[in-house]
Amino acid sequence: MKVKVIDEAHEKDLENSVNNFLSSGEFDIIDIKYQVAIGVCGEDQLYCFSAMIIYH
């Protein structure tokens, strides 16, 4: 069993990165976990979109 963690600043970038990883080989996907983290720095809101792919 292996794990791949992908982290992007924009949700569309995460979508593209996950799709690229999944199309890069023959995997048996066990699960995909998705998470969004939001931070505030002064007036700015910072987003972090991540996915953890568990596969064989």
C-alpha cells in the first residue's frame, strides 16, 4: 500500500494534479481524502487544497 499527497493553492490546480497522477499509471485506488484549510493573514485569506490518495 502507498500514499500520495498533493497540495495546491487553487482547487482547479488540485483537480488537474490528481487527474494527472491517476492517469500516470495502473493503480488500485483504495481511497481519496480531500481537505481544505483556510488561513487569514491581515486582509488576505489563504487557501490550501489537498488530497491524499491511498493506493496499491
